[in-house]
Amino acid sequence: MKLQELYQKPITRPVNPAVSATKLDTKTIETEIDEYVFTDEILNGLYRILDAIKNNAPYDHVGIWIDGYYGSGKSHFLKYLDYCITPDNRDAALERLLETVRAIDPMDSGHNLQFSYPQLVNIAKWLKQATIDTCIFNLETSYNAQTDKKKSLLASVLG
């Protein structure tokens, strides 16, 4: 048996080594949605944020801060979250998320989901009708050439 026969997908396919918020061609979007690896922590995080967006009263806006070490998946998590709320990709991203949660046996003690499948379905139904504005940016690059780097937003936040 050859190594390539052990995998469902061709091992010679191109794989992006890093996720880019600006790479939004159709093939990249399809691949990122289809091949995203959900862990319980990711599922719980997506649920918490999507629930906060849905139930944000009495606030007008929901803001999030994603923190983690280099290579921990922050960009991919944020991009998948964006797919879930952006009309062009929302249906595919939500369906993949719902399929993943639906496939988890609630009696399986190996999983630690902090929500139920019906709760996620409720949020997905709401999201498909909602109008949500997003603003994704990199704090480190949120200044122009004339900005003193020591006075940039990131330097101000991190002190």
C-alpha cells in the first residue's frame, strides 16, 4: 500500500501554508470551508461568538479579540467565522459547521461541547436572515507611512 492510498484527498493537491484574509478566490474559499478542522475548542468558540452576535442586545455592536500564539490558528478561525456571517459563503460554512456538530454523538464523553445541535440550528437560521457588517483588519498594519510606529494602535494597546 502506498502512502497516497491512506488519505481521502490527493496528497499532491496544493495546500496553503498560511491563511490570508485577502485571499478570497472561489477555490480558496471552497478549500478552506471544506478542509477546516474543527476541535471542541473551535466549535465552542464559534458558537459563543455567533450567539453573542445574535443576542447582542442591548448593545449595537459586538467586538471580539482573538489571542493566541503564532501558528495557533487565529487567522483561520477568524476567516471561518467570517465565512459564517458573510452572505456569499454563509450557507456553505454554516452547513459544514452544522454537519460537524450533528455527527458528534452527545453521549460521547470524548467531546466537550458547551451547546446543543438545536441551539446551533437556531443561530444558523437567524444568521441566514441577518444583515451583519464586518470589519477585519490587522492592528499591526493599521497605520500609514507617516505614522510613528510607537504611536500606532497596536503599540498603544500593548503598551
